[in-house]
Amino acid sequence: MTRTPARPLIAIPARFAATTSALRYAAEVNARALIESVWRAGGEPVSIHPADPSDTDAAARLARFDGVLLPGGGDLAPHRYGATDTHQSVYDVDDLQDAFDLEVARRSLDLSLPLLAVCRGMQVVNVAQGGTLEQDMGGPRGEHRHLIHPVSIRRGTLLEKATGAEKAEASCYHHQRVDRLGEGLEVTARAADGTPEGLELPGAHGWFTAVQWHPEDTAHEDAAQQGLFAALVRAARGSSE
């Protein structure tokens, strides 16, 4: 009997939810669209508990996985990137979530684990590498929330190879953006207003790309967006062999 090859394990840090419709308690969740995008690509999505990095070895936890996906979520606490003031628009800050996500970003890169970072995930990687964020892009007229807009992708990047495109329609939901780039990072995509929409780390040993938008929103109907998840899973298959 022919056995189906095992799906590569893709670790996805869970997000805290105060309430859910079907459970009696607070929950740890990930967006269904994100999970389904990884599954369609042939991966086995696994939500992992955001434990305090000072109490557990994140590197040891991640070592059992073949790839990592850092998802979207609330804002990072501004003090994480050296800001002394907090803009009034900053929301859903969670200190434990910040500490865990930053540790996951650092350890994934240290371990050369294939890593795809989405929206907040891209901002987390930038901060983990010593970069900063613009706390607010200018209110409703300047932010990229509830918006699908074109982004230009640099040729020759992992992002271009994954999407198969030099332009893509990006489904965005963010009011913050990368300000100063973290060490070694380069911008791989931009919106028409100049907002960095993609980051990579040239010279990194493992596969890594990040996008400021939410590819899972349209991946079920847009091959370029689904291509990001397919590229992560391909890289994860390679790391598990």
C-alpha cells in the first residue's frame, strides 16, 4: 500500500481571544483562512501556545517543526522598539504575545527554519532585528485598513518567486508600518504611497519572506497569494528531508 507523504509541520503562534462563540472560556485562536491556506498548500498547520520565553525554551519547542508562520494580530508595544510615547491609535497590546512572537522570530531565523511572516508578523521580525515602526500612518486617510491595493514586487526576490508576479493585489488591514529597517533586512515590495509591503533577509541560511498584507484573505481565489503558502510548505519539506 502506498503511503501518503507526511505533511510538513508548520508552527503558528496562537492569538489570545477574550471570547469565542462556541466556547465557555477565553481561547487561543488562529484565523481559519490562514489555517486553510497552509492546508491547501500541503502543510499541517499547528497552533502553538504563547508561553513566557523566560519559562520555556522556544528554540527547543520550534526544533520539532519544519516551518513557521508568524500571523497578524494586534499592535506591538511601542517600548519594544524604543519608543517613549504611545500613539492613541495603538490597540490590542499584549506583553506575553509580544515577548513570545519576538522570541519565535529570533529563534526561527537562528535555526534557519522556513519562515513566512504576515502583517503584524512582518513588523515583529523587523523589531526582532532591531528596527522600528511608525505607530500610526495618519488616520483613516492614510492607513491601509479594509483595503485591497496593488503592490510592486522587486524582481529576483523570494517574494517574486513565491507569487510569480511583479505586481500583486494585496488585502491590507494595518495602521502601522515599518519605519527604520532592522539589521540586514531589505524591502521587497512597496505600495504606491511608498509603504514597505515586503521584507527579506538576503544572505540568511533559511527561507524567509514577509508581507505587510494578509495573503490568506484572497488565497482561495488568487494563485499569487496562495503561492506564498505553497513556497513556505516547499521550503519546509526541504528542511525536513
